[in-house]
Amino acid sequence: MAIIRKPLLPLKGRYGPVVFYRLPCGLICRYFKPHTRKRILKDPKFAAFRKCSKLMAKASKIGSAIYKALPEDFRQFWMYRAFVGEAFKMLKDKGMTGEQVLESLFRTYVEVWYLKAAMKEAEKIIAERNSGLQKRPNAVAINIRWKQYNQLSNVNAFIQVNTIDSPAGYPIFQSSGPGPPGFY
């Protein structure tokens, strides 16, 4: 491919096996050799290209699955590209299967978020249990209209302080059912 900075003739198009076209850097001149679909799919010269294309398709699906498993407020598009690149390297260089790559990337990037969510949930349960041990106020201030005074018993029925009555050994982690491994 040649770049002609100051062309003498305004060439554009194809002249035999040579193609001319304009770019901001100048006039581009290159030899025309068509890569047809049939040639790419059948020619042994493109065997490595076909193999890498299949691996890239697999890596793209794995990267997409990992990206979608992250929390929406945390996702950024560069992460998807990084996941695809890392999955492609694992598939190509390390010879791992798609399932192994998915599991490895899931453990590395996504499982952390599920662990954080489980820890927050456990802290919330502990805080609710501890707040149950403290004194609760006896009266709850409610503004009631006079017409609703007769329905006061219904209002009291709905105002309850809910506490979680679960056993002390509440299982946070469990490996059952569909979904990410190790999260309940």
C-alpha cells in the first residue's frame, strides 16, 4: 500500500488490479486481491483465522455473561472488552474450555459482589436482632382524623414491629438451585 501525498492526477477507483482512494493523509494506492467468503471459509491459508474467530465468538459470549452478572450501577463498557480479552487469552493460550473460563472469571469478578451482598444482609439481620434486645417505645404517635377514630383497632393491627425470627445458625451460603455458585 502506497500513500501519495501530493498526487498529480486526481485518481479514484479501480484500474485493473490497482485501487486508488482518498484519505485525509493523501491518495492511497493498493493492490486489489479480493478475499471472498468462499475463500475465507475453504482456503487452508485462513484456517488459523477461522479458529481464532470461533474462539473470539466464545469469548464474547463469556464476557457478556460476566458483564451482565455485575450490578448495573457498577458496569462500565470497558469492563466488557476486558472480560472478552481475558476470556480469549484463556481459551487460546491456556487451552481452557468455555465452562472453565466462565467459572474462573465469575470467581474473580462477580462472586465478590454476591459475597458483599450476603455480608450486608447478614449485618442487617444482626442489627435487627440487636435492636430487638433494646427497649422499644411503648406508644407510636399517629395522626388520626376523627372519622377514622372508630377504625383505630384496624390501624393498631397493621402497626407492628417485625423482627426476623430465624434460628441462630441462619445459613447465608448454600449451594443449591440455579444461580451463581455459593450464594443463597
